[in-house]
Amino acid sequence: MQERIAEMAEIETEDSPLIEREPIFEGRIVDLSIDTVRFPDGSTGQLEMIRHSGAAAVLPILGEPGDPDPEIVLIRQYRYASGGYLIEVPAGRPERRGEDWEICARRELEEETGLSAEELIYLTKIFTTPGFTDEVIHLFLAFGLVEGDDQLDEDEFIETVRMRLSEAIRLVQSGEITDAKTICTLYTARDHLTPHRSS
């Protein structure tokens, strides 16, 4: 614990914009600090910073990789911060620092949907809210799905939802799917599955 706080508080390398870090809170999922930084014009200021381990998100694809509008599996999950349930792609954090993101994605897929995948394809990574957190989510597609049993955590309230990719895109456009990582995954998946789209 003390080593971690000391590590967070130390001055970064000469090339880093960080001048000083003041740890404020260390939580189960995030850490909060006040960072004194040097901006590109040479001025300095303080920023509230949330540090996060990052996560992997995976879109399960039913059927063959060549289908431009496959059936997909999403989850409907209770989110306290959003005030209710959201439709999302399965996602979660690594179990340890440095864990391979594909391993993380496979585990979260199985835990939240009961599905295991023969093949994962890496799509891209996204910064979720770079104004105040360094959280990065790595996005995957999953093919060759095999049914199993989910393994939900005590604070996870999840049910699976199956639909066509085109229907999920329609739900984004109608405002029924509002989760950012899910929107990014769906649109990136659509372009990956139909690489010669004209629109």
C-alpha cells in the first residue's frame, strides 16, 4: 500500500508533463490524484486525475465471419451510475497488471455471457473520457462461440440479449443504446465485417 502511494507520488521522467502527483484516494477500481502538470505552452496547472486499470470489451458474433449482418450477443446490465439498465458489450478489467488483453476479453466474455470463443479479432482501443481519466478499453470481436455457464460477480445483474448487428446500430441511432464502448464496438465491427461500405 505505502509503496503504491509512493510510486504514484514520485516525480515522473524529464520528458513527462507531470511535475507532481498528490494521491487523494485509492479505491478498488480507480485511484484519484491531483496532478500538477506542465502544459504545451510552458504554463502549469492542477488537474484532477482518475487512474484506471483499463478494460477489454468483446462483441460475440454468432455465425460465420463473412456475414455482413450477423446475429450478435449483447448484455443488459444494471448500472447505478446511469440510473438503470444499459445494453452493452461484455467487458471487464484485467485480473492483474500486465494481463494480456485477449485473455481478459475471453474471461469477461465467458463470465458475463457463458460463451467461449474459438477466435478473437482485435479491433482498436479507445480512451473513454480523456478529460479526467486514463482509462483505455480494448475492443474485440469473438467468433466460433460455444455455450457454457456464466459466472457473474455478486454486484453484477446481467441478462443476455440477441439481435442482428443492424438492429443494434438502429438502437444506437434511436438513442436506446447509449453506452460509449458499445457504440464504438458496434460501428467498428460493422466496418470490419463490411470493409467496402460506401456510407
